[in-house]
Amino acid sequence: MKNIIIIIALSATSALTACHEKTITAWDTIQVTKGKISNTVTATGTVEPMSEVEVGTQVSGIVEHLYADYNSVVKKGQLIAELDKSNLLIEYRSKQSSVASAQSDFNYQEKNFKRVDELHKNGLISDEDYDSALHTYETAKNALDVSKNDLTKAQTNLNYATIYSPIDGVVLSRAVEEGQTVNAGMNTPTLFTIAEDLTQMRVIADIDEADIGEVTEGQRVEFTVDAYPNDIFHGEVQQVRLEPTTTSNVVTYEVVVSANNPDLKLKPGLTANITIYTLEKDDILTLGSKALRFDPTSYTEENKELKLNRLESLHINQKSVWIFTSPNELTERAITLGVSNSVNYEVVSGLTENDRVVVGQKDMTPEAAMESAGGLNSPFAPKRLGGNKKK
């Protein structure tokens, strides 16, 4: 007897489980909800200071003193290096002597010319003697000007041996050591690289030509760096450079992203993975794109009782969707769409929040079918037991 009771109990349990797991084919819908639509463009770039200056020297010589090192904070006009000035001082003093000699000769020729000029006015000397005196005077004057210019050049070169910081900033690199000889004969050797302000950084990113049309100045940017994988940094598109770069037949454009760096986490040279938000719209009605692709025509062949209420026409800027209005009736509704990210569309008009739009059919439980139908009785749902008893 106990065995019989157990078998009956198991049979009852199996029947209840089978009833609970029973599925039906019903209309599948999606709900119109308020949300956000955004489009993004991703790329990689390099973190750089907003402004950096390479400090060099215009003269050759031996580096005598260095007053700045890596990471030194410097002010504009601060002494940061000196070259050996021995040869430059000798050159400067030589030019001073040349100026003194030229000045003496000029003074003599000037007085002589004045005497000759007076005699020439009184007809006491010939024109030839006058012209000769004038020529000698002008030559002495020009020689004095040349020697003064040489002295100015020697003074400038002497000043170049004392190197000052051109900006307020931080020394990123130092390229020389004390005692090293630098040669400015061919080009200007770099002594230091100074970044102006490390609390303001930028990212130079390469954007593919397929995406560059969506990128404009002022767009919001988020990016990460490998040094701080859990931190998200924020920035803004500052510039879209027009010069293209072609690498292996791939055309890219440089985009400059400005970013605040108050805690100095961003360091020059870090690789940044950036996301540019080319489209952002919040608190709008959104609808999934598959609702626009639904066509109920094929379903009328399987369900002859299905009634379709079609629109007579649509405006050129309108699309249509289908609403489940009764167990066997679908109604086409015209809607106006706004922005899109290809997955979701903004609904400008034609639908309200919580409207349910038909996207197809699928197998689901009776409870899910009722929910998908928005509370309407599904034509595919089973009748409740005892629901049609005669009184």
C-alpha cells in the first residue's frame, strides 16, 4: 500500500511539473522606455604635456655648471646651466679693442675732413683732395659701425653661455652632463626639455578616416591608462587636425584631447585608450531597432483570424510599428524617430512611455505571454480551467 501511495504522489508531482513547464507560441513585444542614446569612437593615443620646450644653446663650449636636473621645478628666467666662457670672453675683449681702435681712427678722420671741407669751401684745395678726404672719413665711419656690430655679436654669444629657463615648468629630461662639450656648429644641441604645466595634459590620438567625420571639438572623452587600470580619466576634444597620416594604406587623423591632471597621475608618454562620445542624449523615449523590422504579413498565413489594421500612408520622415490591440488584432502606428546608435532609436512622437511594440513571436510560458501582451489575453494562451462553466 505504501508503494502505491508513493507512485501516485510521484505521478502527481510529475504532472504538476509538466504543467508548470508548458510553453506556448505568443507575440513577443518590447516596451518603449525612457533612457539614453550614445555613440562612441574608440582609439589609442599618447599622453603629452600641453606645452613643452626644448632648451638648447646657440654657442659651442664645455658645460661648466648644471643647476637643474630631472623633475626639477623651474621658473621663467631661472639660471639652469652655464657653459665655459673663457674663449667667449677673449673674443668679447678683442672686439672691444677693435671698437676702440676704430673709434680713434674715426675721430681723427672726422676732424681731418672738417678741415679739408673748410679749405675746399674757400677754394684753397682741389676737388680731388676733397673727395679723397671724404672717402677716408666715410670708410672710417663704416669701419666703426662694423666693429660695434662685432662687439654686439660677441656680447650676445657671451650671454648665450648663461642659460635660463624660458618658461615656468618641470624638467622632463636632461641631455648633457657637466664637463661635456656641446657643438652648435651644425644645429642647436638640446640641453633640457621642460614641460610647462603637468596639471594640464593632452592626449594625441589617431582616429580612423571612417570615424573622423563624427568627431568635433568640445565632445566628451573618457580614457584609461595601463598604469591605473581602475581609474577613468575625463577630457574634451580640443582640436581635430586636418593633416592626414597614411600608414600601410590606412589613413588616420590626429585628435587632441585636453585633460585635467590635478593629482599628476598622468605622465608624459603613457598610452591612453580613449572613448569619444560623438552623440549623447539623455532622458528620451527609446525603442529597439528590431521593432522597425517587424512585418506581420507572414503571420497571417498561419493565423487566418489575425486582423491587420494598416495605415493608408506615411510621411517621408516617418516609420511604422505594430501594436497588439486585441488577441487577434495588430494595428500599425506611425512614429517619428530622432537620433540613433543603430541599436536603439529616439522616439520623437507616435508612442508613449510603456507602450509595447510587437517584434515577432516566440515560445514562452503563459505567464510571460500575458506580460508580453501588456495584460491583453493572448490568442495562443490556454483557457483557465473552469473559466467557461455554465451556471
